[in-house]
Amino acid sequence: MKKYQLNKKQLPSFIDHLKKQGTVFAPHKKGDASYSFAKVVESDSVILEYNRTLNSIKKYFLPPRELLLSYSRKDNSYKKGTIGKEKKIFLGVHSYDMKAVLKLDYNFTEGNPEENYLLRRRNSSFIGVSFIPDEFHFSQSVGMPVHDTDGFDIYLEKNDDGYTVKIITEKGEKLIKEFNGLCDALDISSNHIQFQNKLKYNYNRLPEVFEQSWNAEVWEEVAKRCVGCGTCNLVCPTCYCFDVEDNMDLSLQNGTRDRSWDGCMLNDFAAVAGGENFRKSLADRQRHRIFRKFRYITYITGEPWCVGCGRCTAYCTAGISIVDIVNQLCDEYEQKYLNRPVEQSGLNLEGL
Amino acid sequence: MTTEAKNKPKVAFFDFTSCEGCQLNKLNLENDLLDILEHVDIVEFREAMDDKAEEYDIAFIEGSISTPSCVERIHDIRRRAKMLIALGACATQGGINAMKNLQPIEEVREAVYGDEKYRFPTLPAMPVSAIVKVDYKIDGCPMSMPEFLKVLKSLLAGQEPIKPDSAVCVECKLKENECVFDKGMVCLGPITRGGCDAICPSFGQFCTGCRGLISNPNKNAMLEILTEHGISLDEAKKRILLFNSYDHSQSMPK
């Protein structure tokens, strides 16, 4: 792997260099104390040291609101929405958000490939950046270290003078090729990153917990504090549920078919014709939400579908923590099924 | 499917106890007004014209029911209307008018009318649906114009209008708004019925709950959220009841 040094003051010119090769999207300040990915206009307004963005880069592949087609009732015709082919460069992506995109790739290609997602997803390059985990991050606990470069073309690892630039792919090599400002990688140590493990069990052991968690008491307890606003679904980088709605214009002749993000915590999500709702209670919905991250897809792929970004917890006004839920499930599992502290039972393999 | 002049639906607008802001709001639909008139005949609209009619295909009602004469008049309108739609918070849920129900009615009457109070009979403020059947509700204070258009278009096209039943938070998240809780405010968005495109939080203001609450509001949890974010329990209840006294004062946790 090739490595270079990018000094802090070279960053704007590096971004300018990227802008010549495609549309660059990067984190910017948003509101009083938040961050958001946006198209880079002024290179020096990009912020690479941030805790998390409100939405992940999912929004560029599965937009919050999206026109699927426009129709005319006059001649029964329709026209699909157009999706640009421009080259997109995502700068300053954290490893968990990159992993989330790879997971969405799976979701949208398995079974029936989803055309709009895949069209938007093409021509994308990703430049990762290291981050300092805060109280909400737990990506390492679900198997994604801060410096995980899976999916990135280039990775920027923060050091005292700027960034160590690691070229991961050929695409990354091309992106950086004609940029003159780089020096050889310095022999300085990267900022040390402390990551506190937050989950009680190694994520490899979670499937056995979730196998026994359907009737856990945690669901009712969480539901008491939950208002069902759906924030946890909507900010999740691996949630991909959507709703489709037709919107007519005032001519009553023409209209559009639009799709927008939906969430399994919301009232209409599992409602069907005839007034039935398959998941009426907030407890059922919480269980479904968490099972979508740790059981259903995990059962098929062997990987947790939660990337540990901490958004659902950080943005929950009720302070409901996904880490606490999982840890409580582990506790309940221990009490009910192992009946003794995990430290002992985990090593008790004598009978095998 | 052009609507011929002779069979355009007859539409009328009526106001009850309200500020008439919702009606005014419709006149603000300047860009769409002419298109709307392509499809409907407005036969009564006190805020905009003098004509009167005997019957209506759609009667839009603004304001809450708060006097015996309101009751009589709304029955009369209902009898003459094929479809009746409540417009805005006062009509759909009693609105801020229903705050008076939290006080002894005689005291309220005295405070408002003083010595003349016997000339002004009054009732607890009620949504229109407390007296007559309401076919659809368009929420908000003032009523949401996009929702008004959506319902009108659905009805004209012969479709059932879809009533949103998710929280304002959803629209904030779709727009990637920074949460107003993170700006140090307290907001009723988490339990307030969306459909307004989160217009207040989008402009840096907190949600006051004007569109009514979602169909399964977890009020205990909401009170917890509000008090956790620094307001007293009493203040938290008052915030929720500002627009929602009629539906929720009885069930408010003690």
C-alpha cells in the first residue's frame, strides 16, 4: 500500500484537485452543533474532524424523497425519473458509514436488484477519514475498527501534522495521481485511538442471544420510554425501507410517483387494507427494529446489520440506547438460559 | 376527465369560533387558486364573496363549536352538505379554544363578557366532529395548505385522501434538520401528527403540537422527554394541552 503525507494546510488544494475530477461530497457544519454531508462548493468549508453526520451518505444512493416516475392519465403513459451519471467523490467518510453502504449494496442487489439505487451508486469513489469515537460510537464492538478501510479508495489517517494518505485501490491511485502537494509518508505515529468496548458480548456471540430474545422483557421496558417517532429508523445508515405514493398535480391529469423513507417504528408501516396492523405495539416495533439489525439479515449473512454509528442513540430524544438494549438482552439471556455468569459458562467446554 | 362547468362540485366554506386564519390561508394559495376554480364552484365563502347557496357537495368548516347557535348552524350545514371537511386545529380538535374547558365555564364566561355574560350563552369548545359527522380532517394552525390541496385533489379524482399518522420528527429527518432539542429547545414533534413538512422546526422553531397528536401518543414518555430536557412537569403538560385540550386533558397522566 502506498502512503503519503498530506499536511493540514494542503487540504483545500487537495479538495480542489478532487473537484476537478467529479462532484465532491463532504461533511459540513449544519445548525448549531451538527454535521451533514453536502456538495463541496468552498473547499475550506469542509470539516474532516467530526463525530457523526445527521444522515449518512446513504442519502445519495437512496434519497429521502425521490421521483420514481411521472405519469399522464390522458394517454396512460409514464416516464421514469432520470438519474445523473456524474462522477461522485465522497470525502471524509467514517469506516462504519462505508460499511453501511456495502451492506446496502447487498440489500439492493440480492434478489431483485434495485435499479435506482444501483444507478445512483455507480461512479462513486470513497475517501475515508479516521475519527475519534465518542460516547455513542460502538462500531468496533460490532466488528468495524476505526481504521477499517474496506470499501475505501483512499484512507486519510489523522496525525499531528495532517493526514497519512493511504492508497487502497487503483481508483484511489488515479484520484490522487496528478496532485503535486504530497510528500512521502512521515514516520510519525498516528493519533492514538482509544476504543472502549461497549457490548457485553463479542458480536459473534450475539446470534445465540437473539435466538432466545423474542420474548425478552426488554421490549416492553423500552416501549414505555419510546414515543414511536421513527427517528432511530430514519437516521440509521442501514435502514432502507421506503413508502411509495402517487401525487397528482392540479390538472388531475398528470402526476408523479414518489418514494420516501419509511420506518418500522411508525404507525402506518405495518398497516394493511382492512385496518389490520401487524405490529401494533411499540414493543413489537422495537423488537422488529433491533431484530432487523442483529437477527434476520444476520442469520443469512453472518454479519450484524448494525454498524455502530450510534445515530439511533445520539438522536433519540427519549435517550433510548441500542447498546443498552443489546446488553440487557445479553443479561436476560444469561439469567434465563445460562443461569450463571458468562465468564464461567463461556469457557465450559468440557462436555463437548 | 375535464370537469364541465355544469357538474363542477359545489364547494362552500364556513367559519365558526376561530381567527379565520385558515380561510385567509386558502386565499394565499395564489398560484393554485385559478386551477382550483377549474374544478370546483365556490358557492359560499364569507371571507371572499357574498353569495349563498342551498346545498353543497363539499362543505369546509373552520373553527370550533362553542355556543348553542354554533350547534344549530353546524347541523344545518351538515344536512345540506354531501361531504363535510374540518379545516384547521379549531375545527379538527377544538384547538386552543378548548383550553377554556380546563377552567370552570362560568368563570370563563364572566372573565370574557363581564356583566353582559347572560347575553352570551356558551358551551365548552368542541371540534366539529363532536357534533356532526366529519368526513375528513385537515390539521394545523393554520391548516396546512399542501395538505388542503392534497385532500382536494384526492376527492376530485375520486380517491380516498391519506391521513398521515407519523410524527413531525419524520419530516425533520427527511429534511436532515438539526433536532431543535439539540438547539436547547423542547419540541412536541415526537408525538405530533406530521404532514406539515416540519415547517416550524425547519425554520428553527419548536413544534407546538398544532396538528394534534399521532393516533397512539405515549404521553408518559413524552412528558419524560420534556422534563428531561429541562421544563417542569406542569409546564410539559401545558405545552401538550395547548392545542390538544379537548382530546387529551382527560387522559393526561396525573
